[in-house]
Amino acid sequence: MAVNGPRPIIIGNWKMNGTSESLGEIRLMTGMLDGVELGCDVVVCPPATLIRQVHEMLSESKIGTGGQDCHPEPNGAFTGDISAEMLRDAGARYVILGHSERRHYHDESDALVRRKAEAAHRAGLVAIICVGETELERGAGDTLDVVSRQLAGSVPKGSGAENTIIAYEPVWAIGSGVTPTSDEIGEVHRAVRHWLAERLGDEAARAMRILYGGSVKSTNAADIFAIPDVDGSLVGQASLKAKDFLGIIGQFAPC
Ligand code: PGA
């Protein structure tokens, strides 16, 4: 984490997990955090079906709620899709965009991710824009090229620290239990910060949060958060159980 850097943020991505039974984890979380001063911002992104309930359960806490995707248009004949405005109406203040699972399973291009990020901004949501290389791309030495190409295609004009978060998630580290070395993470985060400085200016780049995601758990979180330019994490599997998630959040002492 950068000294004097932005306030860290931990974002839980439940993916396609969770029914009303899982709300018990939110109850557990609010119970355990009652009266606790957090050292970071915290957001939970449940499936869309639970956003309103999670938002209502978290309304007394400082924990935010987010969606996992949105359509670029505000409304219309797009069966099965959800707009940024609808997420906002349900209580979300954040939305994950361009996650590698969306890019892979739904063929999402950088251009589409950028339109979705514009929609998020239009609706007053913070866009969490994900980038990251595959194992093949890393093996070919293309990591920094891939990440800067994704940033150039996906981050819209008008992005700033107040409406955008970047999540670096190497595809091969997601759900695999394998994480890059600290040097590898540090190299990409430094490059992302540099890219942001060139496009958005030094001030916006310094203030924007750059998260690492991919197999983060309570046992490796402290090492990852100690890497310069890592301002928190996007957490998948370890965000599903309150105890695991709090083990990660607890790495940041209140400041
Ligand atoms: P993981 O997922 O923590 O389960 O590896 C991270 C993500 O996909 O955001």
C-alpha cells in the first residue's frame, strides 16, 4: 500500500453464489463489525437478486453494496439485462465491470466494458474496471502490453478517483489458489499507476484505487497489501463467508 495513498478498499465479489440463505453471512458480518472502526472501505457485490436486501441489511453500517455487471443502456428491450440505473435504484453504489469471467464467457470487449463504465458513471455508480492477463499472455511476456491495452480500451474519459476503481486480476490467479509474486504484482500496479498518470494526470492517478484480485485470503492478504501501489483487493471465494472476509478486512488497522 502506498504511504499517504488512498484509503484502501476491500470488495467482495460473490459471483453467481448466494440465495436468501446467504443473508445469514451478512448478518454475521454486521454483528461482528458492530462498533468496530474499519481501517478500509468495504463493499459487498452479491448477485443482483440480493442487492436490495443486502443494501437494506447494511444500511446502518459503513459497508457499501455493488452489482457485478450492467448494460450500457438505461432501459429498453434487452431481456435479462440490468441497467446501471436499476442497480442504483436497488441500493448499489458500485458495479464490477469487465471481470475476466464476463470477458471470457460473454465475449465482452474493451469497447463494451468502456460503454458499461460510462453507464455506471451516468447512474452515479463507481465503476470497478477489471483488467488482467491470461497465463499464456504472461508466459509470452505480454502482461504489461495486455493490461495497458485493456486500460486504454475500457477506461472512459471522465474517469477519476471518485467514480472509478481499477482491479488488476491475473486470469490464472482467479480461483486457482496461485498468486503472482510480490514483485510481479508490484510491477503491474506500478505500470497501471503510470498509465493513469499519463491519461488522467498525476493527481487523479495518485488518488485512484488500484486493487489486486485473484486467490486473496486472510493468510496472504498482509503480504499483498504491503506491496506498493496495492490499495486493497477484489475478493471472490474468500468473500462468501463472513469469517474469511473479515480476516482480510482486519488486515487494515483503523487510521
Ligand atoms: P478469487 O476470485 O478470490 O476466488 O480468486 C477473485 C475474483 O474473481 O474477483
